[in-house]
Amino acid sequence: QVQFVESGGGLVQPGGSLKLSCVASGSIFSIYAMGWFRQAPGKQRELVASITSGGSINYADFVKGRFTISRDNAKNTVYLQMNSLNAEDTAVYYCNIQRSLFAAGLGSWGQGTQVTVSA
């Protein structure tokens, strides 16, 4: 069973930046796409960005031009660089493996990392 440990969240002012990291256990990391998801209070979890093992990328429209996803297969790690943050980005951010760029998460969800954007 793949497990995920997300980190890098925190409190940031509007317009600020954060970089999230997610380390996945298990040897299957390099096979699957990896996605960042987020869940705001009272809302459903939504896909933010995905990256395949070969480097193909998809972004949700609401983060295009502001967020950058990357991965290091040797470290079983996926990153999310978040710039120009606004209050609507406040959420708990999770990572997970996916069958494809637009798919739901396949594994069990980790604890996530809280991102709060506030003045």
C-alpha cells in the first residue's frame, strides 16, 4: 500500500508563495501519474495538478500560470510550487497516485498539509 507524507504548507499573505512536497512510499511511484488535490472547508476534494512519470502535465484552470508541479522519481517525491496565492487557495492539500492525468486518486489519503492564505 502506497503511503504519502505531504509537507510545506503554512500561513501566507495574499500574493505570496509556498512550495509543497509529497514523499510516497513504495516502489510503484515511478509507474503512476502523481496528482495534487485540495479540499477547502465545506467543499469536495478537487484536482489541482497532475504529472505523469514521463513528465506530461495537467493543471486545473484555476491554478494555470500560478502553480507548477514537478517530480523526482529517484526520491519518490512530487512538488507543487504555488505562486500568487489568494484566499481561494486556502485548503488542505493532498497528493496521490493516479492512473492518468485527469483521474481520481488511487491510494489512501495522507494527512495533507494545510495552506492558509490570509492577510
